[in-house]
Amino acid sequence: MNINKNGEVRECKRCGKMFFYAGTGKCICSSCKAEDESEFNIVKEYIYDNFSATILEVSRETGVRVARIKSYLKDGRLIIPDGSSIFLNCEVCGTNIKFGRLCRECAGSLSNEMKREMNINEFQIGEKPNNSNLGKMRFLDDK
Ligand SMILES: [Zn+2]
Ligand SMILES: [Zn+2]
């Protein structure tokens, strides 16, 4: 692999514009990064002010795409507050988690090789929500 310590010109993953990438963090240009930050803050505030909102409602009210909200959660940037109607499932056992892609139990039972294959980072290992709040959770695939 070609490692360039001084950064390089790359294509922004979000808008496709060429920009100078310093080699760390997400490969997005500075204007997309600023947009991402402000969207992130809007979503975060909305979720903490509106516990009962589902992810679809959050998306509708904030104008931020569901996929993007989920990526905030999966990357551990955003943590679902206790009592929220938003849910995430562990990719292995399907249990509810507050952020990330795997619950601690599954992360603990997977070999490092498996985690590498699934592209799991330490920050993507999430906590389970408080059990007392489980009854309030609604599921997207509820009929
Ligand atoms: Zn961009
Ligand atoms: Zn699990």
C-alpha cells in the first residue's frame, strides 16, 4: 500500500469534489465535513428532545437521511438515549444496542479475524439499553 504522510488529492466521498485529504478521518472535503457536523448536531439535539421519535420521524423532522442517522449510531458518534423509540440491532444476535454494530457479548465471542472480516472497529461495539425501557421500544418492522 502506498502511504503518503503528506496527504494527497482525493475525491470527496460525499460530493465527488477533488480536495486535499490529510490522510486521517473520513475522506470528505471540508464543506461536506461542516455540513456533516451541523446535521449531526441537529439529529443529536432532536433525539434528546424527542425521546419517543422513531428513526423515520427523526429523519423527517431533521431532513437528514435515515442511512446517515444510522451511520452516526453505528459509528458510536450518536448514542440512543434510554427510553428512546429508536433502536439498533446487533448484527450477530439481533439484540437491541444503543450504538455500534455488535453487542459486547457477540464482540467478545468473535475472533479478531472475524471482526476484521466484518470490518468491526472498537467504537462499533455497543451497549445494550436499560432493560426497563425495552417495553417502550417500537420496531420498524412491526406490522
Ligand atoms: Zn465534499
Ligand atoms: Zn449480539
